[in-house]
Amino acid sequence: MKAKEMHAELNTFSSMKNKINHGFIAVFTLLFIFSLFSCEVPVEKENNTPNIILFLVDDMGWQDTSVPFYHESTPFNDIYQTPNMERLAAQGMKFTQAYSHSVCSPTRVSLMSGMNAARHRVTNWTLRRNATNDRKHETLELPKWNVNGLQPTDSIENSVHVTTLPQILQDHGYFTIHSGKAHFGAIGTPGENPSNVGFDVNIAGHAAGGPGSYHGVKNFSAVWRNGSPVWDVPGLEKYHGKDINLTEALTQEAIVALDSAKVLGKPFFLYMSHYAVHAPIEEDSRFIEKYRDMGMDKIEAKYASMLESMDKSLGDLMNYVVDHGLSDNTIILFTSDNGGLSAVARGGEPHTHNKPLSSGKGSAHEGGIREPMIVSWPGVTEHGSATDDYLIIEDFFPTILEMAGIQNYKTVQKIDGQSFTSILKGEKSSVDERPLFWHFPNNWGPTGPGIGATSTIRKGDWKLIYYHANQSFELFNIPKDIGESTNLANDEIEIKNSLARELAEYLRTVNAQMPIEKSTEKQIPWPDEVL
């Protein structure tokens, strides 16, 4: 079978599964309504298994909210209006040092697998089968990373075989719902469809990492701006031609799926994975005028309306939980997949700034990897609490399974993440003794501080970045220099050397990929080899 025919067949299969999913929801919803009129609804046996909502925003910067994640409020916290994030923070715990990876797919694969990017090798964003999205580098030959992303099988080349988080939850009785952006696997592979990686319902998830459009009147399609149909959001045809924002449509569909979980009498896991606030920057007409009236730049005003649209979605889901009497047994986790797309990365056309953090998406600096994060765990997290303990995105995998009470599970992959339930319980943390690692042997494209092929370690107060192209280091004391303005690599030699050795040892242990230097045709040295 030709590749083109195979891809078409796989896409047809995925489309059929999406239609079946939506039909499945409709049938059970109708059955539930009918039961209300035909007979008494039986009293369900009490089930203490918690419902879980994982609310992931795309490209949301640390400062893109009215909730301050710094030790003081900043002017950005006064600009953006996110009252439901404030509401969630008031009933849960705020994390001031939560980390992801610096671009989309590495974060999402780490979230679904519990693996660090250096180990799973999906180190840049994915789209087409067997095609890299790295831009050519002047001096480096970049490695052949896992461009096909995460897969539920070991039969797909250039990919990582994973026992996924939703698959384990599904196997233990959860009704698993995916709504929004997937971006796990390349086009023409099983991993492109969330239904193949453990989700009972897939709403609008496919291989692409951004939407064609946020507007229903434009059919959520990129064709309106002469873009490729590869970005067109699938499965939402009922909203085509209608005056509705993508964020709202995804939320409405997610709520329908939650009703189905109730009919089935199962606990639910909702992965509310918004396309917002990823480009294209398109306003939500419900919220844009107030920001225009504030005199904001037109791009920034559109962006602010997208953030408030996202926040309304969060509020709608929180209201659903309250209205259905699920407040005492529903955990909500909120975070973003990477830092905001900064003015530097956009060539001077800003819509988010990330200050006081340095740089943005694609960068090893804090602006690229530090995320807003809130967790509400009823009966566990102290209301209105906050923690400076740090964690990284792969930690969500073992944490959510522990929250769900799932202890005996097996995975084909080695788990790097560590549960942070002890932090949520207010117990003493030992995170200062734990190193966090980032590995990006790639060329994302834009330029700016911390952007490029890098390997990074954070341990305690210190963060070391190793630049592959020129084998140089940056060393920062993060609590004292959150903006990473002062490189101490030549002043704190012992700390630099110690971190470089620990970083190198980890990279060797996971058999991390390194670029080749074109001039020598040799692998870039490990960090400890250039001390």
C-alpha cells in the first residue's frame, strides 16, 4: 500500500472513531433523559474514586493572568482578567516554580508518559510522519529524534512506545475524555488520535499543534488565511458557520462528555487541553472590547481576550462540578505546556512579555519553561495556599495516578517523574536535593536568550545551561536573579563544575542524543568534557 493511501486510510479510521465517540455520548445522554421520565433513578453506591480535570493551556506565559505567581503583583497581573483562575487559587494551592519543557510536543509526551524528554527523545514539535521540524543549523548536524512522537505500539519507526496515563486510568475504571489539542503523534500514525492512546472520547484532537482558526464562522480552518488544511480542527462540523469561539465549542463538547460519565456511573478523567492561547492570535468577540478600551496594542488586546475566553472555560467546568454535587470529589489541576511566545521570538511583534522572566517559548531561560500552576484537591490542599517547591511536567503522571488511588500499574517505559502529593498535603519537601533536567538538541528557529540547542539542570537555587553550538555555560541563582541577567559561570566555578558533571551523568544514563559538530564530524562533548 502506498504511503499516501495508508495515511488516508488511517485518517478515515480516526474520523470514524471520532464520530462513534460523539454518537456514544449522544446515546447515553438520551438514555439518561429517558430514564428520568420513565422510572425512578436508582441510588448509586457511593464511590470515593475522585474525578480528575487536567486543564492544560497552550503557550500561556507565567504572567498572563490576574493571579500573581511572583512574590508580588506586577503590571501584567493588573492587565489580564482571569477571575476563575483566582477562584481556583482561592480553593487550592498555587505553585510558583512549576516547570514544563520549552515547546509543545516534548511537554505533552512527558505528561502522558512520565518520562523526561532526554529519555523519550520527542525533543521538538511533531507534525508529519518521518519529518523533522528543526530548522537547519549553521554549525550543528542535529540528531534524528523521535519525530513521530508518542505511540501505543512499538511498531512505529522514530517514535517512543508508551503505556499512557489515560490508558492506565481507563484500565482502572475511569471514563477518559480528551477535549482540544493532542499533538502526541505524527500524521498517519496511531498516536495522532487520542482514541488510540487511552481516551474513550476524543473531541477535536489530532496531529497538529495549533488551530486553523478560533472562529466557527471560519470553520476553525486555516484556509481563510491561505494556510494549509493540516491545521484545520477536526470533529466540530456542527459548529461550522456559527458565531462561536473554538474555546467555547470545546468546553461545550467536554460538558456533554461529562454527562455521559454520569450516565455510566464512572469517575471521569477530563483532559481539557485547549488550543488557546496558541497562534493565530484571534480575538474572542465576547471579551475584546474592554481591552481595546484600555488602549492596548491590537495584538495584545486580542491575546488578552483569548486568555479571558480560556478562563471562562475553566469557570464553566468549575460550575459544572458544583452544580452536579461533585465539588468534594473532583480534583482540578491547571498548568501550561510551555512559556508564552515572547516579543523576541516573534521578531518584535509582542503579545506576551513574561517579565520579570527572561525570554519565552523555545528557551531554556525561565520565560520558556516556568508555568502558571494551580491544584485544587478537596480535603487535601489548603485553601489559598502557595508553595515555592519546584516540579516538572513529567511529575503529573505518577501524581495523578496516586490521586486516583492506583498503585499497582505497569508501564513499558521507565518513569522519571516523581509524585508531588506530599507537597499538596503540606508536608516538608526535599526538592532542593532533587535535580530537574531539560534537553533540547534541536533548532526551534527564532532567536533570543536561552534559545538554541541546550541541555539544562536546575538543582536547589542554581540553574546551569549548556549551549551545544559553542560549548559555553550560563549559571544563574534563580531566587536572587529570576530574570537571569547575571551569568555567574566564571565566578562560581565549583558550582558550575558540580552541576555540569551531574548533568552529563544524567544525559549519559538516559542515552540522550547530542548534535554533531559539522566542522569535526564529532559528537558535541558532554558538559563535563569541556570544564
